[in-house]
Amino acid sequence: MKLSSILLIVNTLLLIVIWVFTGIKYAELPDIIPTHFDFQGNVDGESGKGTIWLLPCIASFIHLLFIGATRDPNSPMLNVPQSFRNKERLELYLFFLQLPVMILFLDIIVESIRVAEGKQTELSDAVFFILGLLFAMVGVFLVRCIKESITKKSND
């Protein structure tokens, strides 16, 4: 089995966990839940509990967007170097990039629900670690793109 297929399965399973966890916990939530946190992880915005469904919807949109983006590697809508314009490499990149995004959504939902339940008072540092991982992955991709661009120019 290809690594991109495994990543797609893992991302899909994470999305299912996000929906199931939210569904299981929804009935127990108070009417007002935290919906925004400051940089220290403290709650600085609250809304009705129905807004908890916004994150699973966004995660689903991103999942479908990434799957759709791999259908046509030559689409002018994709801003990737020519070397990524083959289906296998594009799938690997996008599904690998999607993994920390899905983990981030899951963590934010779990921690938001725990704060709403009174089991913790603020977001943990896990959010910043996951964001750092995401930015590192994007950085590695950018370095590879720049390196390939320089190599291509020197070969021309």
C-alpha cells in the first residue's frame, strides 16, 4: 500500500473521530461554551454550544478540498512546482500536510470541550506544538521548492 493511501486513511479516520467525539459530547455540554482562546490559552470568547459543530465542518471541508486537489495535478489553481504535478507526489504532499491539520482540529475540539466541562481551565501547549509541526512541514516544502527552482534555473 502506498504511503499516500495510508495517510488518506489516517486523515479520514481522524475526521471520523472528530465527528464522533463531538457527537458523543454534545449533549453533555453547557449552553455556553468557549469558542476562542488567546495566545496564553485562556478563554476570551464564548458562544452557544451549537458552534462546536463549526470545527468538524471546517475539517470536513479541508479534507474534501485536499482530496479534490489531487484529482488534477495540472490544475492552474494549484500553486506547486512542476515536480509536484504528478498525482502520487501531490497526494503524498497534501495528505502529509493534512495530518497535523486534522490533529490540530481534534486537539482544539477535545480541549475546548474539556474547558467547557470544567476539566481544564485553558488550552494546553499541545496546540502550539502542533502548529509548530505544521509550519515546519510547510517550511520544508518551501525549501524544497526553492531548491528545485534554483536547480532548474542552473540547468536551463
